[in-house]
Amino acid sequence: MVIAERKPIEEILAMVADFKKVLLVGCKGCVTVCCAGGTKEVGILGSALRIARKKAGNPLALVEHTLERQCDPEYIEQLAPMLENGEFDAVLSMACSVGPQFIAKRYLKQVFPALNTTFIGGSLEHGVWAEFCQSCGNCIIHNFGGLCPISRCSKSLMNGPCGGSSGGKCEVSNEIDCVWQLIYDRMTALGQVDRMRKIFPIKDWSTSRDGGPRKITREDLKL
Amino acid sequence: MRLNYPPNVRIVAVPCTGRVDMIHLLRAIEQGADGVYVAGCMEGECHFVSGNLKARRRVEAVKKLLREIGIEPERVEMFNVSASDGPRFAAVAREMTERVRGLGPSPLAKDHPLDLHLQAVG
Ligand code: SF4
Ligand code: SF4
């Protein structure tokens, strides 16, 4: 899923400083699962913003609303009754950064992102998330024991490890497992370590961001 | 056992302090409580194993959030009180009342600045 985390409260307060009526919109998709922008986090941020503004003597009329998703236009449409009557002068989105862009595309309102969209990943344990993919557009993990050297090696090496791998850790930080050590261990366990002799050519990044913004069209699904 | 505790403390009962979420504490502050504290069981004695430990982490998270928005984090606290220890319950209520009295009324309670209002949860 998309992993995100809330921006610092000071930053959010500064964003909405000039506004008095704000609609805070959560999302029940990825950001609910990673506890960044679901109904619960919307409640906490909403309360914190109201407290801060009330204390400052500049009360904020903030209404909380959480959509099924913010990355599909039909759900964004559900905000129309709230955003087309002048009731709010700004929108604060707690979805991944797709959400605020979809809201801004549909409504002529000032839209702010309350989250930083951080990476594509999964939870290691409750409350801990890590990066596992950087959507390079051409998955090659089967060559590496099912582990991704693109997103999980600090240098995205196709032929690792580099000389900085030490004691299973990456030279960039002791907090980072060297994925090439993990690949070596796993290939050994799978009895496939000989396959590591193969030299992989440099990656074709045209399927990644280097090819410009990406788009998928599925004629079979169009209505 | 009939023990006195300050009359400004309003008790909100929950089945276990593990039920207490950040939003419950924030709502109390938002609605003008001068302070709010969670009275959980002693550590190691939670009937649900770790409810009181989770409550403590959430109290810490609320304190951090309050600090970020300029509200004294001391207005929120976690205490461990054995369910059978009435005297300690009363002592905690007095301690928190004194602490909050020292901090003064909540900046959000401008309508009733002299009314000391505490909420115990748990
Ligand atoms: S190889 Fe590319 S698509 Fe596959 S996990 Fe790594 S970054 Fe993601
Ligand atoms: S130490 Fe390992 S993870 Fe770090 S850059 Fe080198 S090969 Fe990649």
C-alpha cells in the first residue's frame, strides 16, 4: 500500500492560517490501513487544529469527513454538496497526495495536503512500516530471490553487494539491512546461489519516472 | 472506605484503559477541561494484559501533540492505581488537581475561567 505520515502540526497550522472554514477530508484506503489519514486520524488532527486555533483566539470552523477513497472521481464527487455552496474556504486532505490533487481538479478551492506520501511498502509490525517497491514499472525481483534491489538497496544496484555491505547492514545506515546480503542468503537457502554469477545489464528506466508521468489504459474496463 | 477526593474531578468509566484513545483525551481538552488523566491498573496487572501500557503510550502521544500546539502537556497524565487502592486514587486526584491549579485554567475554557475541571478516565 501507499505509506504516508502526517505533516508536522505547525506546518498544517501555517497552511490554513488565513482560513476560517476548512473541510478536513480523510480517506478509507491505504492511509487508513497505515494509520495516517483515516477517520481516526482525521478526528485527532481536527481536534488538535481546533484547540490550537481556539487558543490563539482565532477559532477554526473545521468539519471532518472521510471518503471511501480519494483516488476515484466518483468519491470526490460526494464532496459537491459541501464544496459548491461556499460553506468552506479551503480543503485539507488526509489522503495520499493523489487525494488533494483529485479534489483540486474537481473543485475551485484552495486544497492542502495534510500528509507526506512517503513510499510503497508494508507493515513490519504494528506501528512500523518499510519500503518494498518504488514502482519501477518492470518488476525483476524473481531474479533476486523475490527481494527488490531497486527499492531496498540504497544504490539500487543490479549486481550487488557494493563494498559497503558490512555485517548484513548497508553502509548508508545501521538501520538498513543490506538487501544484497538478504538476496545472497536467500539464494543460498533456495540452492540457487550459482545464479548470482549472472551479470545483469543496466536497468532500462524508461518504464519508471524517466519516461515521464505514467498512465495505464484498459480498453476492456472502459464504460 | 469513605475517602474524599476533590469535587472538581469528573469520572468517565471505561472497561479498561486500553479503550482510551487519543481522541478521548483531546476531546476533553477541546471541550475546556483544565486537565485530563487516565487512572489505569498497576503495570503488570492489566486484566487484558497490556491495556494500561497502551494507554500510557497514547497519553504520551497526546502530550507530544499538545506541546506542538502550545498547550501545557502536563494537563494530561497517566497514573497507575490498583483497583483496590482507594487512598491512592484519592491521592492521585488531589495531586492532579494541585498540578492543574498551578497551571491555571485551560486557555480553551475562557467562558468559565475559575471552574477547575478535571476528567479522570479509567
Ligand atoms: S523491481 Fe521494480 S516493480 Fe519490482 S518491487 Fe522493485 S521497484 Fe517494485
Ligand atoms: S551496502 Fe548493500 S544495500 Fe547498501 S548500497 Fe551497498 S549493496 Fe546496497
